[in-house]
Amino acid sequence: MNRIPLAALLLLAPPVVHAQQPLPPLVAGGLDSMKAGHCETAFRNWGKAWSSPTDAGKMQSLVSSCDVLSHFGALHGYEVVKSVDVGQRLLRVYVILLYDNQPVYMLVVAYRPAADWKIIAVNWNTLSEKVFPAEILPAEHPGP
């Protein structure tokens, strides 16, 4: 009788893929709103919970960045690269926005202090290393 070593069987077996949990509705809704061409609406909805005196400037800066994003062409969709649970109530969502001219890397930080999620930070850049940690995506333009 022929015996196949266990190691060989493991090499032939398909890899186990662990599905990430669904995104909080607030995050998914904002990304879908952006895909539909409503960047300002998405950013304003994400920033509804921002209430400190410095948050008005943060919101204005984020909403103003929609004009910059529009220069990359149409947004055809997005890919969630990774969502990272930082404890039970904090989630970092790393996303690639798929624009005509180039990808844009985005981080959305969601926080759930009670029953509802809120967005506490949004960061995007055309350079992956400005948004994604090296463990998720190595730098495109490593420094000296």
C-alpha cells in the first residue's frame, strides 16, 4: 500500500482563508457613497461625531480634499485590504480607492464606545507608506 506523507497532503490542500468580519455600516456606507460619486457626503457623514473645537478645521480639510481626489478621475470601486481590530471597540480599515489615474490609499478608524460606531479619523494619500504600515504593505518609496 502506498502512503503519502502528511506533509505532502498539506501542500496539496487548499489554504484556509479566514474571512474578515463585515465592515461597520457607517464605514461601508461611506465607501459606497464615495464610489457613487458623493465624496463630500461620505466625509460629512463620517465626521458627524466630531465635536471638539479643532474638529471643524479637520472636517473642512477632509471635505476640501474631495476636490483633490476628483483630479484622479472616476472612482471605480475600492478594495478593503485589511481591517484590524484594536481591541473590541476600535477598528482600523485599510482601503485602496480605485481611481482612473492611480490608486489612493486610505485609512478609516472606527470606534464604538457604546452601541453605535463613529469615525474618529480618516487619512488618505497617494503614497502607500503614508497610510499603510509596512506589515500590511511595504513602502513604495523607501527612504534612506
